[in-house]
Amino acid sequence: MSYGMGPRKKTAGEIAQMVGGQLQGPVADQVRRRLDAWNNPVAKLDRRHRRAGRAMTVWFSLLAVLSVIGLFAFLGVFAVEVGVGAAVGGALVGVLAFRTGSKMRQISAAREKLALTAPPARVPLPSHSSAARQPMQRLEDAEETLLELLRQLDSTSLTSVPSESVDQARVTSVEAAAAIRAVSGQLQAVERARDTAPPLDRGPLVEGVRRLRGQLDEGVDGYCVLVAAAGRALAASTAVDNRHALNDATDHLAGLASALRDLSR
């Protein structure tokens, strides 16, 4: 006797595809941003540090209670055996607290290092109709390239570039990218004002968009100069001149970032 087969159970992959198909547009972007933020290595270290902090609070609380019990036993309020048990328990809790404190210090050190070397957070690109779209796409590509170049330059087994130069280039690149994105935000705001203003009032706004686009291109070009210098330093890392080129490009980008911040204010 044959029986009709029941409905086939959907696999996890099929369910994920169905959910992904339902999430489109701004909702999908928001979900992806939240997932990226949750899975970010720095965020994971933050969660581990908070858990260790809560454990440390528990150990200190237990240590305080055991200390009070030991004091009462010393004063004769409790039996000697109770005091001995409190002393042994306090020693064990002290060891756990010491290990948790060491773990917190290790997590803090890893978090500080990862904050400098982790990929930059993905910022949604401007709309395709915005004049800021193309420069910000260039900046995003340049950030990814520079991150990999600096990671390799920071390896003493691969290059002879001083770690101080690499660290300075990394910090400067983060500051410069933030200044460039601030200009991008201004440009997009002026574009929205231009599109909603009466036709007779759009002239100054059109000129403002043109001027901000020029500043944006200049900032991205300066960032790409640093990328090129890092690439040359990696290609010929034993040459002293390339170290100087990296330092010069870093100084130039730092000055450009400062100028962009002044203009944005």
C-alpha cells in the first residue's frame, strides 16, 4: 500500500533564502548593519569584557562576605571551623578574581589593538544620484587596500618599516576618513536643500555642491596618496627612501584632514 508523501520539510538554507527574499530595501540594510555590528570583533571583545566585569563583581562580593565571616570567627562569634572554611573559600575566590582580572587586562589590550587594525565600519554609500557617491566609493576601496597594506607593513618578518611609522599612518588614515565623510555629509545635505529650494534660489546651492565636491575629491586623492606610499614601501621595504615617503604621505594627509575639519566647521 502506498501512502502520499507529506509536505517536504524546508532546509535551513531554504528558510534563510525565503527570509532574505522578504527583507529588501531599508529593512534589509538595517538588519545587515545590526548583524555586522553584533559580529564585529571589537564588539565581541566588548561583550567578553563586560561578562568578565560582572564575574569580577561576583568574586569581590563573595570575598567581602567571606572576609566578614572570617572576622566574626576571629572575634569568637562563629566557630573556628567556620573561620577556617571562610579562609579557604576566600583564597579560592581570590585566585578566581586574580584570573578574571588578568583576563580583563588581556581583553582590554586585544581590544585596543583590534580597534586600530580592524576593518572600518561599513558606512552606507550615498545614493547613486548624489555627487558624493563616486568619491565615497573610491574612499571605501582605498580604506580596504590601505588596511591590508598596513597589516603587512606591520609584520617585522616581512618588512623593515618601523612600527611607529605604520601606527602613525593608521591613526592618520582613520582621522582623515572621518573628515572626508563629514564633508560628504555636508554635500548631501546641500544637495537636498538644492532639490527642495525654489528655482530662483538654487544658484548658490549648486555652487555649494560644486565646491564641496571639489573638496571631497581633494580629500580622497590625498588618502590615495597615502595608499600609494604604503604600496611602494611594501614593494621595496628595505629601502630607507620608502620609509620617508610613507612618513611624508602621512604628514600630508594629516594636514589635509585638519584642513577638511576646519572647513566642515
